[in-house]
Amino acid sequence: MSAILSKTGQITESGQDDPGWRHLLSGTKLDTLLAFVFRIRNTMKTLLLILITLASVTVYAQPEQIVLLRHAEKMKGKDPELTPQGQLRAQRLATLLAPLNPGLLFSTDYNRTRQTLAPLSTATSVPVQLYDPRALADFAAQLKTYSGTIVVAGHSNTTPELVKLLSGQAVSIREDEFNKVFIVSWQDGKAVLEEQDSNE
């Protein structure tokens, strides 16, 4: 059984409408209650707009550009280091890419790829992080969640595959080519691929 206020302000067990409520909610009290309700409604609208905005930013967040390149010229051996020519190319790449202000540098766990990004890491004070070239699909998905400019050093077989995963376009790198630099960016949500030459 429900209890309500009577006209005299007493508690009654009647379930009928009691004009005592109108008395309690009249005048200043009613205005105050309505103002409070409107404030709550406006606050909820504001919070909803904030949540929608944050969700939109999360869904559409993507890097400004991803720079993908093969390691520089290498010596022979199981895990070779860079040749003197390769070291010069690594320095040239640092000069070329440092003005882009990369926020993330990624390399496979090999001497030749780490050494290719070492001068750029020194120039930008950005540490080189490692990725697994055997899990490129997962790595490509991970890259798309970052922002800013990202530089990735890979190999003659992994770099073209990663370019295709990110841009949808097929590219190739010959065994004797070390100069190709691929840049993937986005315009209106669509990937745009650009190729540059580190020899120039």
C-alpha cells in the first residue's frame, strides 16, 4: 500500500490523488524543482555530446603518415651489419626524415634494420621499437591506431607486404634496391601512397 500526504500534510494510505501535492509543489518550490530538472537534462545532453565526440575521435583516429623503407646496404652473413655505403644511406635517411618529426620508429630485430634507423633515432631522440615481421597483419592494424608520423624499417619482402596491408596497393623492391621510400597517408579516410627515392 502506498502512503501519500493529505491536505493537512498527514500521511494517508489512500491511493487517490491528493491536492496536498499541488500545495507542496506550488509557487517557488515548483519553480525550483523545474529548474533543477532542466539543469539535469542539460547536463545529460552535454555529457552525451562529449561521449559522442570522443567515440568519433577514437573511431577515426589514424596516423598522419607512415614511412616505410627497406634497410640500407648490408654486408654478408647471417645477421649482417651495414656496409660503409649503407651507413651513409642511413645518415641520408635521417636528414630526409627528421624534419617530418616522427613520433614512433619501428624496426625488425636485426642489425641492418636497427642500424638503418639509428641516426634518425639520434637526431629525433625517439627510441627504436621492435616489431615481428612474421605478424605483419597485426602490426599493420596496430600502426593504424597511432597518430603523427611513423617510420618503419623492414626488408625487401616485408616492406612491400606492409605497404599493401596499409594502402591496398602492390609495390616491389628488387634485391639490389635500397633507395625506395614509401609514404602512406590518408585523405578523407582513404589511403594515399607516395614513393620517394632516398638517392635524390
